[in-house]
Amino acid sequence: MDAVIKKLMPQSAYMEKPVTDRPSEAEVEAAVRTLLRWTGDNPNREGLIDTPKRVAKAFREMFGGYDMCPAEELGRTFEEVAGYDDLVIVKDIQFHSHCEHHMVPIIGKAHVGYLPDGKVVGLSKIARVVDIFAHRLQTQEALTAQIAGVIQDVLNPRGVAVMIEAEHMCMAMRGIRKQGSTTLTSTFTGVFKDTPEEQVRFVTMVRGGRA
């Protein structure tokens, strides 16, 4: 048999969903009206009448990661996959998130690799983990570490490598206003952290043969 599917009950610090004192939708809409007034506009004019409801709905979607558990996404694994135990990389995972400092978009892509230790996970699950963390208020550094941390915790592979490239609208739209600048972050666990050659191999494969 090429694959044995196993459902795990993951034990991870990432099992717990963030606890927040969430206000009602009416309170959210009232807050949006206040912000609209603060900009100098009139929340009662025709074009803005439904904006508070739309913003509340959009926020529920954009920050839906707070209602999801990334560790659970990795609970179903495949074992004995024809003896494969080498590097698995899912690259160019497009995502959008929001900066926790200014609440403006972060737009980028993640590259995630791991060295299995007897267990592999469906490739879509890796992308799903990126999505869950991205749909929360973030810094790029924290997002990078969280993705690596939950994969290491749940799958217990020999190592995890994560690289993120992203553009931050807080740099493009305000402050220094440098459009097109990209921030690059990476983190390594296990074999990747201890072996520079494995780091180079990961980066080379992500770059398509260019270290």
C-alpha cells in the first residue's frame, strides 16, 4: 500500500484559538460610523449609509483566521508514502494579511518546506495553515514563525523551513511611501536550523535553481 491515512489529535500550543472580548455587530457598525466622521465625511450621505455593514462583513471575512485552528488542519496525515522521506516544498502560496500596527494590507507569498519523519500532510493543508494565520492581524516576522511552529509541533518533522516575501501597504501608502519594496523573512527549525547546506538547498529550490 502506497499510503496509510491517519487522523491525529494534534497536541500543539496552536490548538487554542485566540480569546477576544468580541463586540456585537451593532457596536462594530457604530465604531465605523465614528471613524467615518473622524475622516471629515458624513456617514449619513447616500454613498456611506451601508458602509458600516459592509465593513463589518468584510472584517469578518478578512479576520476569519481567529475562528479557525491551524493545528487541526494538519491532523490528517499520510504514512508509508512509498518510503518518501526527502524535502517537501509548497512554494508561491499567495496570501494577504493586515499589519497589526496600522491595519493596512500585507500582500505576499509564502514558501514552506519540511523534511518528513514518517508522516506527510496533504499539500493543500500547508496552504490552509498559511491562510489561517494570514487572516489575523500580523507582523511578517510573527507570521513566518507561526507557520513554522505549528508544522513542527503537529507533524514533528526533521525540520521546517519557511520563507515569506511581501509588500507592506503601511510602507507604500503612508510614512515613507516606498511602493514596490519587498520584505523577506525566513525561519528554520530542526535539520534546517542546524545544517546550512539544507538551508541553501531549500532556498535554491524555492528560487528555481538560483541560490
